[in-house]
Amino acid sequence: MSLFSLDSKFMQALSRIADLIGLNLIFLVTCIPIFTIGAASSALYSVAFRMGTEQEDGLFRRYFRSFRENFRQAAALFLLLFLPILLLLFAFFFYAALDGVAHGLSYVCVVLLVAMAMIYGYVFPLQSQFQNTVKQTLKNALLLSIAYLPRSIAVAAINVLPWVLFYYATLFFFQMGVVWILLYFSAAAYINAQILRKVFAPYQDAKEETP
């Protein structure tokens, strides 16, 4: 088989990369108003979970359909997560600048931020795959993040990578700017979908078997 044949692994890999670049750009554009980040994240995961399956057709149509359908609930979920994370970040920098016992509180903030990152890693994948209330989605995210701790840590690590680099290696972060703009967010969602697929599978099977 020729390297440039449409059925070759090389061309399939190029096609997948092109899809991810397109999705990444759409995701960034639809995140611009900030309050739409939740809907954009849900839409991105809706597409990511379908990549490589029989439901892959019409990925971009699926993105905008999911964006519309999940807009209100995903926006509420984003605000419920974003505000505590913002407050914890502020507290971390505040206590980290102090000395003595107060400085130790910065480590408490780090632990809470890690917990929030793990919960965040489940919320929008759950929103994209299951129909639940905001409260139930948050509860499920919390329970799953504890029950599947190794996978939760892996997903959280992928999600916070850019922000950790921004804080500890600012120059390198900006040098990687093209990667963030063209590929990172869609690639991260795609990898996370592979990690979480086995977590969600039993619940999706049960949902499909329900009459």
C-alpha cells in the first residue's frame, strides 16, 4: 500500500491531526466570551468520544449541536467550578507570600486545587455523554474522581499542564504557543476520552439497555 494512499495509516494519521486542529480552533473561538467555556468543553468531549467509533461522521456538526444543547447547563457547571478554583488560586498566592504557619495554608490550597482539577476532569465529559441535573453531574464527577483515582490523576495532569508550565516555565509556555492554539485542547480531550471511555462504558451500557 502506498504511503499516500487514503487508506494508509500515514494518511489516516494526517486526517486525524487535521480534524484535531480544526476542532481546536473552533473550541478556542467558541470560548472567547468566557461564559461559553463550559458549553465549548462539553461539545469538544462530545466529538472526542465519537472519534474512532462508528459515530464519527459529522464531527463539526456534532460539535455545534452539542454546544447548543448543553449551553445552559454547561455554563452553570463552569461557573460553579470556576469561581471556587479562582478563589483557591487567589488564596494560594496570598498564603504562599506569607511566612510561618500562614504559609502552610498554601499547601492546603494546593490539595484542594488538585481535588477540583480531578472533579473538573469529569464534569464536562459527563455532561457530554449523560443527561443529568447540574447537581447530579457534580456528584457523579466527585464519586468517579475518587473511585478511579489513577485515571483521575492522569486526566487532571493533562488538563493543568499548560497552567503549570505558565507558572513554572513561562518562557517555554509562550514558546509552545502554536501548540496551544492549533492542537493542545482537542488533543487533550481526545486522550482524556480514551482514558475515560472504560470508566463510562458500564453506565452507557446500562443506559442503552433501559427500555
